[in-house]
Amino acid sequence: DAGITQSPRHKVTETGTPVTLRCHQTENHRYMYWYRQDPGHGLRLIHYSYGVKDTDKGEVSDGYSVSRSKTEDFLLTLESATSSQTSVYFCAISPGQGSTEAFFGQGTRLTVV
Amino acid sequence: GQQVMQIPQYQHVQEGEDFTTYCNSSTTLSNIQWYKQRPGGHPVFLIQLVKSGEVKKQKRLTFQFGEAKKNSSLHITATQTTDVGTYFCAGRAGGTSYGKLTFGQGTILTVHP
């Protein structure tokens, strides 16, 4: 498996609290992604990054922010968690043009109560 | 924005039957990828198609990319219980949006022995 680690793996938090999920890679890949997976919706892109400090929104970015200050780390923050953000969150990395397959982390199961 | 639709959402087959899932994009794609996710696991890359009309095979799996580069299909011949899982297509747009990887909703395949 590619060197990609998500933390934490499981988290339960209360509505209204801030939450930060971390994705760490050791592959020096250019692209990093955050997806959420919910039954019936597949994998929906939240935000992605195409370089240090270069990020862009996906299809479900409302309520989420991201930061990438180093190549290896991509942080996803829920500023004020809501129950609708209960989901499984996957981080993925991809080398870039020419070799574009994405490698996924193990996922983070987040429950907002 | 770019949308990738995938059908069917569910497919139940008897072991030995064939299976096909279809993927359609609202925009022309630079390439399309297919992933498999086993129950409880994370998505794993299967293949990438780049050229218009391209057909690739991996043992019992056949992947096609449409002539207009807006649709794709995955066909499994003589399914086995090991084929159980969710199959996703994922498309990349071209140009400055190349980094954005958009997934379809996935097809959940169940194989009855």
C-alpha cells in the first residue's frame, strides 16, 4: 500500500465543535484529496490540493476547509460540526499527470452527535 | 460542474453470471479510472483508460472508454464470489481542472454462490 496515513481512524464529536482530520503521505505525490462516503452517494469530493498552499473546492465543500502547508500533510477542518457531516472520510493521493491513479487511506469514521 | 453518473446502483447476480456497470460524464474526460472497494475497505485502483474507444482487459474484466470520451463501462464475465464489492468509475477533466478526480456513485455487486 502507498504510504498514506489518516488520523484519527475513528472520532465521535458533539455538534458545534471544531474537528480536524489529518492526512499524511510519504510518497511526495502532488495531488491530495478529501472525499466523504455516504450510502447511496458514493465518493463525493470535498476539497483537493494540487500543491503546497494550492487547493480547490469539490462538489460538497460547504462547512469544510482545508490546508496544505507541507507536501506531506493535508488537513480537513470542520469548523462547526453538524450531524449531516457524520460520514466516512477518505484521503487520497495521486502522483500527477502521466501517472494519475489515486491511492486511498484507510478512512476516518466520524460521528457527530 | 463536472458530474459522473453510474448505473445501476445495485446488482445481484448468481455466481457464474456476467455483470456490467456503466458510467456517464456530463463533460468530456481526459481519462477515466475504475476502482474496487471491498466491504469495509478503501477503494483500490483497477485501471485507467485514456484514448477514445479504448478497450482493456484484465482476466475476466473488460473496460471500455467511449468514442466521445464521456462514457465508460466495466464488464465482468462469469462472476465469482471474490468479485463482491463496490465498483466506482472516476473521471478527470482536462486543462486546469486536471487535478480534480470525480467519482460516480458506484455499483454495489453482490454475488450469490
